[in-house]
Amino acid sequence: MNRDTVLSRLVAAALTAATLALCLIVLGSGRLAASGEGAVPRPQQDAAPPTQGAADAAPAQSGYVGPETCLTCHDTATLHGTAHGNPRIPGSPAADKGCESCHGPGQAHVEDDAKGHILKFSQMPARQVSDTCLTCHNKTEHAMWDSSSHAARNMGCVSCHSVHAPKSERGQLVKATQLELCATCHKPQAHKQLRSSHMPVREGKMTCTSCHNPHGSTNVRMLRVGNYINESCISCHTEKRGPFLWEHAAGRESCVTCHDPHGSNNDRMLVVRTPMLCQRCHIGTRHPSTIYEGTALAQRSNRLVNRGCTSCHQQIHGSNHPSGNAFAR
Ligand code: HEC
Ligand code: HEC
Ligand code: HEC
Ligand code: HEC
Ligand code: HEC
Ligand code: HEC
Ligand code: HEC
Ligand code: HEC
Ligand code: HEC
Ligand code: HEC
């Protein structure tokens, strides 16, 4: 190693160290700014991390009065029957500071004649409420919330969930069923479930959240699994994964080129019937594929009847047969 290389390596190392230090400073100040902003006092510093300290230990800490005190005046706002009201679930509000795990320390509120000094979620924008929920729900299922399309559109946890007055049997939703909930904003997708060909969503064997994670994900369209659309589909339809000796380029690109995941009135949820589906891409092939010429129509072309092109090209998703290059076997 000559002197020049040693020198240049030293310089490079010094630069890296400087950048790292700069990053740390920026990060640090960013965090400071974040914790300082917003007029609403944030209870999470006190609420998390949830300890094994039971509700009766809470009053000892400054500012907390314990749920029994709250319930002397607020008899309706109970959490009975929900996970939040169950002290046996580790980390639930009931196992921690009760009402005050979410609403923040209540001493000042109890003493205040004007009854201020408390987080009034029902009067706050949904988005702000989420900050409190995320002190506990920030892992696995909810880890990607901040980058979800729902968060980006100013929605919050309480756009879909209710803590005190849930209407659904599962998941504490603001509507009786999940389909009903999603349908309030996504009518086209929900209504497509009523088409003749669909996955068993309206039969209740699947839900919108079988495929989507409304709390955000790494995939496009908030799809629960994978990093691109096909990975979502093949998480259930594994036989379509391949690898195939002969791949159909169209399938490799995306399953939704040919299928509508929410349902369609064509066989097998196809976006268009065959042969028209195929002819979107295949207009000139070894055998005449067009159905629009007079003879084909007059002779009731075999591309029009039965399953159209796939009567012969059966292995349309790919073939492992040595001579399956045309997906006919
Ligand atoms: C001495 C009676 C009393 C006690 C104890 C009390 N509150 Fe209140 N609280 C009130 C009154 C009165 C109001 C204002 C009327 C209303 O909006 O219900 C109020 C309002 C609230 C609100 C706002 C309601 C809204 O419309 O958004 C919340 C949340 C709340 N209290 C939570 C608590 C919590 C949590 C505790 C226990 C730490 C607590 N309260 C203890 C009397 C009390
Ligand atoms: C998991 C967080 C959480 C806990 C624990 C909690 N609340 Fe709430 N509270 C909320 C949210 C969110 C709202 C807004 C309405 C809703 O989502 O149901 C709310 C609303 C309220 C309201 C306004 C009235 C209403 O229904 O809109 C009162 C009063 C209240 N809570 C009191 C309490 C009391 C008393 C307790 C303890 C028994 C408690 N809360 C525990 C989150 C919580
Ligand atoms: C102090 C921690 C804590 C806070 C704050 C909190 N939760 Fe929870 N929540 C839990 C725990 C623990 C469970 C039960 C385990 C689970 O499902 O993750 C739970 C369960 C749930 C469930 C599932 C209920 C079911 O029946 O499946 C929903 C929905 C929920 N929380 C919504 C919220 C919302 C909305 C907020 C904010 C208003 C919130 N939580 C704030 C701890 C918390
Ligand atoms: C677009 C609507 C929507 C929004 C916004 C939303 N959720 Fe959910 N959430 C759902 C649905 C739907 C389910 C599944 C309910 C079921 O089990 O059928 C669910 C399930 C949950 C569960 C139980 C999941 C489990 O692990 O079993 C928790 C906890 C929860 N949500 C918390 C939150 C929190 C916290 C926020 C805000 C950061 C939030 N949700 C925002 C729709 C939503
Ligand atoms: C309160 C209205 C509302 C509800 C309820 C709602 N959404 Fe959304 N959703 C939105 C908005 C707004 C967008 C953003 C649309 C856009 O950016 O074009 C969105 C986007 C989406 C997207 C597209 C994501 C993307 O990245 O393109 C999916 C998937 C989705 N929602 C699924 C669901 C599911 C599943 C439910 C039911 C659990 C649900 N939504 C409930 C309002 C809602
Ligand atoms: C079988 C899996 C699956 C189910 C079940 C499902 N979706 Fe989707 N959804 C997808 C895929 C895949 C896309 C992406 C489609 C595209 O990019 O062309 C998507 C896209 C979306 C979008 C974005 C807009 C669009 O059409 O591209 C919304 C909104 C949406 N779905 C809502 C819902 C709702 C609401 C339900 C329940 C009624 C539901 N989805 C059920 C797989 C599913
Ligand atoms: C959560 C599991 C799951 C995911 C993810 C999933 N499917 Fe399905 N799919 C099913 C089930 C269950 C059926 C019904 C099977 C049956 O009836 O035998 C089905 C049926 C189908 C059918 C046949 C419909 C018919 O009329 O026979 C097609 C086509 C299909 N899915 C395509 C897709 C595509 C494309 C994707 C990705 C966007 C996808 N699926 C994602 C579970 C899933
Ligand atoms: C080039 C268009 C095209 C693409 C791309 C495509 N399919 Fe299909 N798919 C079809 C056709 C056509 C049928 C009906 C086959 C028949 O009639 O024999 C079908 C049938 C199906 C069926 C039901 C019947 C069966 O064979 O099990 C499922 C499930 C399915 N496709 C899933 C997928 C998945 C998952 C992907 C993505 C990996 C995908 N498809 C990509 C055209 C396509
Ligand atoms: C989105 C466009 C698209 C659609 C829709 C589509 N294909 Fe293809 N298909 C392709 C491409 C691209 C190739 C690869 C062509 C190549 O390698 O030269 C291909 C290859 C083929 C081959 C093998 C041809 C060869 O030269 O090896 C057959 C057979 C075929 N497709 C049949 C069909 C049938 C039947 C349908 C309807 C169910 C269909 N395709 C729908 C794009 C499409
Ligand atoms: C009656 C059976 C049959 C029908 C129906 C049929 N094909 Fe074919 N196709 C074949 C055969 C046989 C071959 C040649 C296979 C080989 O070379 O091994 C072929 C070859 C192809 C090729 C590859 C030819 C090339 O140029 O290299 C494509 C692409 C294709 N067909 C598309 C279609 C489309 C699109 C339709 C519907 C409009 C269709 N086929 C309908 C039997 C059929």
C-alpha cells in the first residue's frame, strides 16, 4: 500500500465519522423538536412502558387518581368486556393506570371546576388521538402506521375504532361488520364482492383485511404480505408461484393484469372475458388468434366457445412440461 492510498483512506474515514456525528446531531434535535411541539399534553411518557404495577399502585404517582375516582362521576364510560378493561392482559390500560393510561393524569381535572385538564378525545382530530394509541400499539400489525395511506389522509385510530362504544363483535369497530366499515369509504371495492365471481369475502370466509392491513404495510396498496402484488396472491395460491420452466410473462408481471381481486362478472374473476383478455396483448400469433374476421365468426371459432383460448392453453400461469412453451400442456 503506498502513501497516497493510506492518506486517502484516512481522509475517507474521517469524512464518514463526521457525517455520522452530523446525523446524530440532526436526529437528536429532531427528536427534541418533536417532543416539544403540539399544544396537547402527551400522556404517553407516563403511560408507557406498561409495568406490572396494578391500578391500585397508580394513585401514589403524582397527578394520577386511579380509575375508581373517575367512575364516581363517569358511570357510562366503562371498558367492561373489552381488552382495555381486562387487568389480566399484560400491558392493557386496566393492568396499568386505567382511564389515565389514555386520558392522562386526572388529578387536575378532578379538582378543576371547569373540568378541563384532561385529554378529550371525542373533541380532538382523529389524527391526534392516534398518538395516544400508538404508545402501546406500535409493533407488528401497527408498525407501519405512519406510512399508511390512511394516516396520510388524516385518518386516525378512532376513524375506525371506538374505545367506549364499539359496534362490532370483533376488533371494536365503529360499524357492525368490517365490510360495512370499509364500504363507507370504499364503495366500488365493497360492491364488487357482490359480483358473480369473487373470493369468499361476502360469505364471511375472508375479509378485506385477509389481504389488506388497514394499519399500513411494506407492500403497495397496503397489502398485508410481501413487497409486490403477486407475493400477496401466492401467499394463498401457492401453486401459482412457480418457478416454471415456461413462464407466462404476463403472470410474472402482475396477477391483477388479468384478475380483479375484488370480484368480477367474468369467470374466474377475469377483468375481461377470453379471448378478448388474451387479445389485449396477442394480436398476431402462429394461428390466427383474432375473432373479428368474418370466417372465424361464421364458423363459430373455437376461440369463442367454452373457455376460449384457455381451452387449449390450459397452463396459462406457466408450464413445467418440456414442450409446454405454449402453455398447452
Ligand atoms: C368530580 C366528578 C369528576 C371526576 C372525579 C372526573 N370527572 Fe371527568 N368530567 C366531569 C365533568 C362534570 C365533565 C364535563 C362534562 C362532560 O363533558 O361530561 C368531565 C369531562 C370529562 C371528559 C371529557 C368528556 C368529553 O366530552 O370529551 C373526559 C375524557 C373525562 N372527564 C375523563 C375523566 C377521567 C379519566 C377521570 C379520572 C381521572 C375523570 N374524568 C374524573 C366530572 C368528573
Ligand atoms: C384505550 C384508551 C382509553 C381508555 C383506557 C379510556 N378512554 Fe375514555 N375515551 C377514549 C377515546 C378514544 C374516546 C373518544 C370516544 C371513543 O372512541 O369511544 C374517549 C371518550 C371518553 C369520554 C367522552 C364521552 C364519550 O364517550 O365520547 C369520557 C367521559 C371518557 N372517555 C372517560 C373515560 C373513563 C372514565 C375511563 C376509565 C373507565 C376511560 N375513559 C378510559 C379512550 C380511552
Ligand atoms: C396502555 C396501553 C394501551 C393504550 C394506550 C391503548 N391500547 Fe388498545 N389494547 C391494549 C392491549 C394490551 C390490548 C390487547 C392486546 C392486543 O390486542 O394487542 C388492546 C387491544 C385493542 C384492540 C383490539 C380489541 C379486540 O377486541 O380485539 C383495539 C381495537 C384497540 N386496542 C384500540 C385502541 C385504540 C383505538 C387506542 C387509542 C384510543 C388504544 N387501543 C390505546 C393496550 C392499549
Ligand atoms: C381504516 C380503518 C382502521 C383504522 C384507521 C385503524 N384500524 Fe385497527 N383495525 C381495523 C380492522 C378492520 C381490524 C380488524 C378487526 C377484526 O378483527 O375483524 C383492526 C384491528 C385492530 C386491532 C386488533 C388487531 C390484532 O392484532 O388482533 C388493534 C389493536 C387495532 N386495530 C388498533 C388500531 C390502532 C391503534 C389504530 C391507529 C394507529 C388503528 N387500529 C387504526 C381497522 C382500522
Ligand atoms: C373514513 C374513510 C375510510 C375508511 C372507513 C376506510 N378507508 Fe381505506 N382509504 C381511505 C382514504 C381517504 C384512502 C386514500 C385514498 C387515496 O389516497 O387515493 C384510503 C386508501 C385505502 C387503500 C389504498 C392504499 C394505497 O396505498 O393505495 C386500501 C387498500 C384501503 N384504503 C383499504 C381499506 C380497508 C380494508 C378498510 C376497512 C377496514 C378501509 N380502507 C376503510 C379512507 C377510508
Ligand atoms: C384477495 C385479496 C383482496 C381482498 C380480499 C381485498 N382486496 Fe383490495 N386490493 C387487492 C389488491 C391486489 C389490490 C391492488 C389492485 C391494483 O393495484 O390494481 C387492491 C386494491 C384496493 C384498493 C385501492 C384502489 C384499487 O382498487 O386499486 C382499495 C381501496 C381496496 N383494495 C379496498 C378493499 C376493500 C374495501 C376490500 C373488502 C371489501 C378489499 N379491498 C378486499 C386485494 C384484495
Ligand atoms: C387470504 C388468502 C387469499 C389471497 C391473499 C388471495 N386469494 Fe384468491 N382465493 C382465495 C380463496 C379462499 C378462494 C376460493 C377458493 C375456492 O372457492 O375453492 C380464492 C379464489 C380465487 C380465484 C378463483 C375464483 C373462482 O371464481 O373460482 C381466483 C382467480 C383468485 N382467487 C385470484 C387471486 C388473486 C389474483 C389474488 C391476489 C390479488 C388472490 N387470489 C389472493 C384466497 C385468497
Ligand atoms: C394472462 C392472464 C392471467 C394472469 C396474469 C394470471 N391469471 Fe390466473 N387465470 C387466468 C385465466 C384465463 C384463468 C382461467 C383458466 C381456465 O379457464 O382454465 C385463471 C384462473 C386462475 C385461478 C382459478 C383456477 C385455477 O387455475 O386454480 C386462480 C386461483 C388464479 N388464476 C390465480 C392467479 C394468480 C395468483 C396469478 C398471479 C400469480 C394469476 N392468476 C395470473 C389468467 C391469468
Ligand atoms: C398483459 C399482456 C398479456 C396478456 C393479457 C396475455 N399474454 Fe400471453 N404473453 C404475453 C407476453 C409478453 C408473452 C411472452 C412473449 C414472448 O416471449 O415472445 C406471452 C406468451 C404467451 C404464450 C407463449 C408464446 C410463445 O411464443 O412462447 C402463449 C401461448 C400465450 N401467451 C397465451 C396467452 C393466452 C391464452 C392469454 C389469455 C388467457 C394471454 N396469453 C394473455 C403477454 C400477455
Ligand atoms: C384449438 C386449440 C387452440 C385455441 C382455441 C387457441 N390456441 Fe393458441 N395455440 C394452439 C397450438 C396447438 C399452438 C402451437 C403450440 C406449439 O407450438 O407447441 C398455439 C400457439 C399459440 C401461441 C404461440 C404462437 C407463436 O406465435 O409462437 C400464442 C401466443 C397463442 N397460441 C395464443 C392464443 C390465443 C390468444 C388464443 C385465443 C384467441 C388461442 N391461442 C387459442 C392451440 C390453440
